[in-house]
Amino acid sequence: PPNTLFAKVAKLEGATNMAALAIANEPPSISVVQGFVTTANALGLKVGYQDYSSLQIGTVNVGATVLAMKNANVDGFFSGMLDNTNFAIMEGAKQAGLTLKAPIQFTGYGQDLLDSPTALAAAQGGIFIVEQVPFELHTAATIAEANAFKKYAHFSGLAGINYTYGWVSADLWIAGLKAAGKNLTRAGFLKATRNIKG
């Protein structure tokens, strides 16, 4: 079943009519956004505008989308798109006088955003999905991760989605290799990786 968190967040922020936006012809993006629509409807949150076909990957040409959102009287959006498209929509909404209570974005929060005054200005008010325990909590795990990024990637700052997925993928790979043992085979690696707990 789809995750209900994002629809609940939209409702908590006071949104009543959401837009659902995906990258055109990108099944993973479309699937995530359709999952949001399913849970929004189940929770009584209207989704008055859906777009799965007009926004090409990475586009900032969003004028028609913003106008359609305004005409649909949306007060938030759930996006499965890239940062630059999301920020362009937020900026376009401000310019069009469209108030967004819940602009929920799958990507965007990280050092790249914080280092760009233009993007940061456009992103104000955005709600970002963070794929791990936030670095700002300074847990033992996030400190170890930050130290590894400094040592091996020469990166210090707030890790965004690309660093997070890289970290999780590498960590799983290493754990799978350890669990598979010295006589490594593809089948043994896959079986050992699937049996990792915790």
C-alpha cells in the first residue's frame, strides 16, 4: 500500500486541494506520485490537478503548469520531479499569486540548496522529504556518515538525496560482501544480502 505520510503532512499544513506532478514518461516518478494520489483520496484530500506527461526531466519551463494549478485552485503540490523544476514551480506560483500551503518535494534539501542563494530563495516554504535521519540531529550514525564523506569524498556539508542513496547503497553492498563470506559467488552474495537483518 502507498505511504500515507505525505498526504497527512499536506493536511496538517492546511492544504485542501493538491496538485500531483511527475516527470513525463518516467515510471518511477509517476508511480510515486500516483501513490500519493491514492492515499490523498483515501484520506479525503482533493487532488484537483494531475500532470504525468507535460513536464520533461529537468525543465524549468513551468508557466503552463503553474497556470493550470492556479485555475484548479490548488494550495499545494506533491512532486516526484527534480529540484530545479520544483523550485521553478514555487517561484512561478509566487509570481502568479498562488499561495502554496504544502509544496511537498521528493528531492531538494541538501548542501547544494543551502549554497545557492537563488535556489534557496525560490525554495522558501518548501516541504522536503529527507531519506534518512537528518544530519542536524548529530546522531552517532550521522556523525560517522559525515566523517566518512569528509575522508573519502572530500565533502563536508549537509548530504542531499544523492549522497544518502550512495551511502545506503555502499553500506548494503559492504554488508552483503561480508555476509557472503570468502568464497564469493553472485548467488551467494544475493542470498546473503537478502538475509541481512537490521
